[in-house]
Amino acid sequence: LSLTAAGVFYLFMDFVKELQREADKKGSKQSTYLTCVLVLHVALVRCPLFPHAVHWGFLAVYVFFFANVQISTRLLASACPVFHWFLASLVFDRSQYFRQKLLQLYIGLYNLLGVSMHVNFLPWT
């Protein structure tokens, strides 16, 4: 769940930065209607991943209160592609070579252990 939280946090921070940029361009004195239009414009046009992050965040809150760990990890990893996009952005980030190799090692070990434990009927997740 920590990678889920990191992905959602990253997307929300990107949304806030875009909203700040738009607000600086438009000026601070606006009506409530224009503020709502500005937020929708930034959310849907400038940050196309924002609806996915909202969906993912809602699912994370829901499963935190109403599901066990096995269901939550399976649901959050498969219900929304943001998790995989976030992992791909970390794996293919050329500026952080050590983090990239460490994450590739983690993913490889996770897959190897998952296959070996699953075929031996051991608990896995």
C-alpha cells in the first residue's frame, strides 16, 4: 500500500502545481464559478491522470475500512492502471540509476517468490 500512497500523492501534487500555475496566470480575484471552472480545466485538461488518481484514492480509502489486506492489494494493483504507470515511471527514470536497479530487483524477487510459493500452496500476498 505504500507504493499506492506514493503514486496518488505524486499525482495530487502534480495537480496542485498545475492549479497554482493557472491561478497565478489568472490572478487571485475570481468569482467562485470561475474558480470551479479553473479547477475542472486543470483537472481534466492539464492533468489527464487526475481522474485516475481520484478513483484510486477512493478505492484505497474504501478497502482500508472494509476489506482485508489480500483483497486490498489485489484490488488496488489491478483496478486502476495508475499503479503500473507509477512503477514504470520509477523503473525507466534514467536520473536515479540506483533506485531503478533496486526496484527492478524487488519486482524480480517478488515474481520469483510469488511463483515458487503459489505452486507449493503457501500463502502469498
